[in-house]
Amino acid sequence: MKHSRHDTMRPWVAAVVRLLLGVVLALNAALRSARGLVRSARGLGETVRGRPPPPPRVLGVVVAGQRKSLGEDELRATARVINWAVANGLTLLTLYSPHDLFDVMSIEREIRRMGADDDVTVWSGWRAPGAWIEGALGCQAQQAHQTRQAHRRQPLGVALLSPADAEGPLTMLQGAPASNSASGEGSSLLTSLQRALRAPEELRRAMGCVGGRVAQLDPDIIMIFGGVSSLFGYPSWLTRSSEIYSMGDLASVGTDALSESLDRYMMTKKRGGR
């Protein structure tokens, strides 16, 4: 029996078609897998990147080291930091030293030399003057709707904090009686977890009761001067969400270095614990 050329080619054509079909299906599966990886990477990137922070309102300053007193250069540098905070629209500056180096009169004298005394209120400890609290709170709504460059200058409060101030609210809170809600909740695992989740906000409220309004305001940025990356007893409950930058020697700090830290802060991404 004779076979035509077409009959001879049919098995080869079928094999080629099956091969091409397999390649097409494999490429299609690979493409779908690649698209899934891209979507996953985009979702992961959005989670990791987070959101840019709003302009900072509260600045913490730690002056570290073993010195027992401040020289004139360091006092002038402290006034430069305060003046820079005023120019950038911050509301509060908590100035802390582990050796209680600062006093109100010295700081006010240096601020007057720089001509910024009308925009600054200085006090010692947690209890801020009522006029500053009213002015600062009155500006919060405006700051929420305007950028740092556009809104009007905020009244800057400068709280001078010592190690006794850092420990005082904790000591007072430790001696305070437990709240009725906490004492009547029982000790089940679920209750313990719920209390743990509420703890940061409850701690904030409790600190406000014993320390005042200033003890509730977490710094957006904490700058450490002195060449040592340590908080040296700065109030621990205020550091949970702060960006902490080591700034080197206080006497030599300039506005460029301060502004670089601000730019660095504005480039960070807040993830909210994610």
C-alpha cells in the first residue's frame, strides 16, 4: 500500500503542534506567576514604606556628657536650637540634662540676645503656664490644615527637665491607687491582652493626670547632643514613637545640621507598627 506525502507528515505536524501548545501554556503560567509576584511586591512595598509624617510639633533635646555646668558657647548653641525650633513652627521643646544644667534665667537671657523672647515661653518642670497651653492648643486646628511653611508662627514652649522630673510622674503613678475599671476586670488571658492593648493610651492619660499636659506630648524628634547615643534618663514613656538622632557636640551645632535632621525626619515613613 502506498502512503502519500501528506500522510507521512501528519504525525510530525501533530507533534509540533503539541510542542508549541505546551510552550504557550508554560509561558502563560509563568506570566501569571510573574504578575502575582509583582502584585505581592507592590503590596509589600506599600506596607513597608508606610506614610510620610506630618510636620513635627514636639522636639526633645538631650544634652549628655559628664559636664556639671554649661559654657557660654553651649548656652548660645542652646538658644540657636530654640530659635530654630521657633522658625520651623514647633510647639514644644523639652530640654533635658542628666545633670540638671539648665535654668530659666540663663535660657531666657540667651533667647533675648537672639531677639526671639517674644515667641518663647520657658518654664522648669512639667507644669506649663496656662497661657502657653491655651495658645498651643488654639493653633493645633490651624496646623492640621496648613503646611509648616504656610501656617503662622506657633508659640513655642520650652520645658526644662531634670532627672527628678523624668522620675517624678512615674513615682507618683506608682503610688496612685488602681482604677476601679482595672480592679474589677478579673485576671483572664483575654482581659490581660485587652489591658495590654489599652496600656499606651492609659499610660498617656495617667501621665497627664500626674504630670500635666506636657507629660502627654510625645516628641516627634529627639536630638542627642554630646557625642554619646544614649537618652541618659530622658522620660522613657515619651520615646515610643520618636525619631532619635545623634547630633554631636552642642557648642558647634548650626542651623544647617538642625535642618538636615528635619529633612531626614520628613523623609521617614510612619508604619504604625506594621
